[in-house]
Amino acid sequence: MRELIETILAWLERIDPGAYRRVKGLRIVTAYGVAVAFGTVHDVTVLDPGHASLASLAGGFALWASVFEARGTRYRSTRDLVLLCGAAAIGALFFALLAPLLSLSILRRYGLGGGEWILLPAVFLTGFLRRFGVLGTGVGLQLYIGELLAYGAGLTPVDAREIGIALAIALVASVVPRLLTGPGEQPAAVAPPLHSAWRASHFSAEFIIGLQASATAVIVIVLNSVFGLIEPSWAITAGVCGTTVTATGTAARIKRRIVGTLVGVPLGLACLPIASHAPLIVCALVALALVVYTMTLPDRYDIACATFSFVLMITLAATGEHSVSVLVARAWETLLGGVIALLIAVYVIPLRAVQESEERVA
């Protein structure tokens, strides 16, 4: 037993020297848990009679703001968390304000009444805002996350108050744990930006990344309007998260995402009975998986995707979603979106480094 514990500790120290990622993982779990808990408190829910999605909104804002924040000081981290939570709220509000258009008969006629097309501006910004560094990358992703949460909850303009309350909860839930962790966290090393060019044009690499993700989303939306996908947003998200600064990087990242998803989904499905009858065990598994997700995200994207897919499966089951077809769609629609993004990045809109092009010319 002692040897097993020592082996586990040695493995943890090897992938997370200094325990910085473990501390951040615990902070993320705390932020998410506090946000969800506040979102279900009676004194908070009475502020908004239609609070069905308040806890999930607040939890999503706080969770992903904590994931995308990557600063080394309390002040800069707090500033980024405020901006990231605000970006998620703006994304959710943007979707909610455009939601009334979904009732138009012309959109329903062509299968566009689901609202996936509203995600397109945020999809492009997830790539384009990378030009502004770590904070810009996080803001772009948070805009998309906010729209995605509003899309899943079916928010409309009357839910603007709910979005505001969720933002207030997320700010408290994400900022307070970061103030308490203090120097226990160190930001992960960030690779310098890669100055790339597409063919002979002067478009920036970030613009092309946004274009690649948008093209993937458009194809998924067309396929959904023709064939009717179960959860097209999962395919769109696979393209958003898989696109990187080079075609080879995109291929490697998407392969890891697909492998991780194909491992995490079956594990989550195997735990469905636990999700229905043992909520405390579910909470413990989610917390552990989120810590592992944070530890492995920078270096082992496949393991991170597996753990997040596992979390998604058991949380969906815990909230009442037991349709096997819907849960399995997480795997095959992620595969669909990843393949489309890979084909676009490699063959349709390839992005190669300037240095690589110059070496080929030489």
C-alpha cells in the first residue's frame, strides 16, 4: 500500500512539479461548487422567478473563467477573472437578445431554428482574439462559452436579469478562491505567438484560425439543417477547441481530443447507475476529474478531454438526461466536428508558419 501511494505521489510530482496545477484544480472545483450552490439558495432564486438555469449559468461562468485565467499575482488574476466572467455574460446576453429571431418561419423552414448560427460570431472570435495574448484567448473562449450556455438553456431577452444575477454569483465564486490561493499558484509557461501566413496573403494567423473554426461551424450547421444532428453544438465545439496555429498542430490536437472523448464517454456511461442513486459519489468523482483535467490540460490534452467527457456524461445523467442516444452523441458528434475541422485546416484553409514556408523555398 505504501509503495502504491509513493508511486502515485511520484507520478503527480512528475506531471505537476510544485503542485501548482493541483492547487488551481482545487480552486476551479471550489469556484464551480460555490457558484452552483449560490445559484440554488432560496434568497438568491427569489430575485428571479425564472431561475431554472441560474445555477448552471453561474457555475459555467465561474468554472471556465477559472480555467482560462493564467496569471501569477492576485491583482492580475482578479482583473482577468472579472473580465472573463463579464465576457461570458456578454456572450449569453448576445444569444438571448437574438433568440426571438429563431421563431421566424423562414429559419424553421431551413432547419435553422435551433440557434446554432448565433454562435458563429463567437466562434470566429475564439481564434481572432488570440492575437491579444492569454487574456484575449480567454475572452474569446468565454464569449463562446456564454453563448453555448445560453443556447443550451434556451435563454430569451426576458432572461437578461438571470444573466446579471449569474454574473454576480460567478464573480464572487471565482475571485474569492483565487485570493485565498495566493502564491500557491504559478501560471503555466505560455509559448510565444507564432507569426504565420496563409499562402501569399497578409492575413494574420489568428484571423485564419477564426476562419477555420467558423468554416467548421458552418458545415456543421448545414449538416444539422439537412440531417438533424442530436447536439450540433458538440461538433462545433470540437472544431473551436481543436484548431491551433498550424495544420500539424490542429491535426495532433484533434486526434487527442477524439481519443480522449472516445475513452471518457464510455467511462461516463458506465457510471450512469451511480449518477442516479449516489449523488455524493458523483460530486466526488466530478471534483477529482476536474483536478485531473487541470493538471493534464497543458501537456496531455487527450487525458484532459477524457476527464471532461467523463464529467459531462455523469453530470448530464445527474440532471436527468438518461437517453443513451443523446449521451453517445457526445462521442460521434465530437468525432464529426473534429474530422471536419481537420480537413479544413489541412486541405481547405491551411495555415503554415512563415519560417516553414521560407525553408521550403530555400
